[in-house]
Amino acid sequence: MTELTQLLLRRIAKTGPISIADYMADCLLHPRHGYYATRDPFGATGDFTTAPEISQMFGEMIGLWLAQVWIDQGRPAPFTLAEIGPGRGTLMADILRVARAVPGFAEAARVHLVEASATLRTVQRRTLGDQPVTWADTVADLPQAPLFLVANEFFDALPIRQFQRDPAGWREVLVAEKDGALSFGLSAPAPLASLAHRLDDTRPGDLVEMCPAAAPITTEIADRIAQQGGAALFIDYGGWHSLGDTLQALKAHQPVDPLTHCGEADLTAHVDFEALAQAAKAVRVAPMTPQGVFLERLGITARAQALARNLGGAALESHISAHRRLTHADEMGTLFQTLALVPHDAPMPPGFAE
Ligand code: SAH
């Protein structure tokens, strides 16, 4: 049993069962025992691999996307180039490298990283070398300036709550204690105003998830883009509507029980893009688009072919497999979705279509 499991059991014994959101928050970000607070979880030797760690092409496409929306809006200078949940800093490094080819972009960009983990801030510093960077704890701490922002696999790491539909309302799925171990339980049923809109599309027994932190973060970003210009690109696994249990724990690239390995496994849930879109009323929301389609429209295949010309043997094999992983429907191509926010009067951003 991990030290964090013992802390959680003591807390539950004292104050009663806790929500999955409280559980996730401690497992991921507890200052001493939290998953992100204590390690660099990425890559072959870690627990999971993200798109920017698979191939430089991912960050290159996103860098060109950001540069194009910046040009479409009249090249505002200076502007905030922000990433939330930057992991190792690989995506931002690739964005900055490719954007150097776009006159004026790098000079006008002020790079800000929103990162909760002190350990990962150190890794990001190392990855970005001499590049001037400012770290922020939250999106609200970003400076007031045109905001061009990207978030890859950020929203899936935010704590969720789960509710099971019941004839008498909703029962919340809680983390409780049973026989000395953590165990899922259900609260008494109660009506819930924030889930009133899900009464039409669910039946008793169905489970829905809600991510309390996602909407306020999205609204903060949307309001800034509406007022000062800019754009946001969200990439994550999930779908338009949350239905069913998607809480998952990964350790060493294998799924594990989400209630064991507290603080030692990554915990995520699928992102409800409809909830993000609804929180972005102040801006134009480009329609949710599968990652594979988005990357193809941006020209990832032409880029892959250009890079392939200088490769051979195992390096070429691995390059081809990286392109497939990022775009193919059986891999990340449709599991991952993209959503973009731009001001109401801005053109449709590249990679999206009506
Ligand atoms: N975007 C990166 C990493 C994704 S993992 C990539 O694609 O490789 C999730 C990232 O979000 C980590 O950097 C984690 O420390 C950070 N994070 C998780 N919760 C956060 C929060 N509430 N505020 C800021 N950063 C957070």
C-alpha cells in the first residue's frame, strides 16, 4: 500500500467517502506524493507516450497552425504564446523551432507555460534551453495580451466526478473504505441541477462524468481571446458527449486498477468536448475534428515524406510508424479530437471546416 493510500484511508475514516475528483486531485498533484509532483512520467521508460513525444511532426504542425492564425489576425505584437500542461516541454520546443521560419513570430512571442508540477517545470526548463519562459500556476495568471494557446492531453488530467442516473435523481460515485482498502461506493440519490440537461439522453443505471475545472478554465481562455484576440487549440482523447465510465489508470503503459497504485499511476478520463464548447460562448468554436483529419489537412503526410527522404533502415521504419500512430483511425487518429477557439470575426482556422 502506498503512503498516499494510507493518507487517503485516514482522511476517509475521519470525514467520510470522497468524490473521484478529490481522489484524482490528490493522486495527481499531492505536493509530496502526487503522480505529476514526483516524476517525469513520459516515454518508453515511463507510463505513457504523448503525441509530441512520438514525433517532431506533431509540434511542427501545431507551430504552423499557431503561426497561421497569428497571421490571420494581423500579426499582433507582442503576444502571449502559452501552453497548459506542457509535460516535458517537447511540444513548445517543436513549435518554437518551426515558427522561426515565420518572420516576426518568434520575436513577438512571449512564452508562458501553465504547469502545476515543480518537477516537470525543471524538465521544461532543460528542454527549452536558453528560450525565455515564464511559468504560471493558472490561466488567470497569464498577462493581458493577445493569447495564442495550446493544450495537448491537459484536460484529461483534470479531476472528474461521476454520477449514476437513478429513478430518484443521481448517485455520485465515491471513493470509500472497505476491508481496509479503497473501494468505490455510491451516495444516496439526489436531484442535481447541473445534470438536468442529461435527463433526456440517459436512463436509470447510466453513468455520466463531469469535469468541474474544465469549464472555468475554458471560459477564462475564451474571454481573453474575445477581448484581446488570439486562438486556442485543445487536443485530447474523448468525444462530444460524456457517457459511461472512462476513468483509467496507466502504469508502465498497462491499464491498472484506478484505486491501487495511488500516486504511482497516471489517472485520466475522456474529455467532454461539448462541455468545453459550451463554456466558450464568447468566441467562435471551430467544430470538433479528429486528430488524424486535422493533421492531414495541415499537411503532415507531405512533411512525413520530406523527412523520410533522409532516413533509412530502422529510423525510417520508426518514422513511418510514428506517422501512422498520430493519424491512423486505429491508433490516435480518431480517439483524439481537436477543438479550436478564435474570435467571432476571425476566419475558420486551418485544419477545421464548417
Ligand atoms: N502536453 C504534454 C503533457 C500532458 S500530461 C504532452 O503532450 O506531452 C499533463 C500535463 O498537465 C503535465 O505537464 C501535468 O503536470 C500538467 N497538469 C496536470 N494538472 C494540471 C493543473 N491543474 N494545472 C496545470 N498543469 C497541470
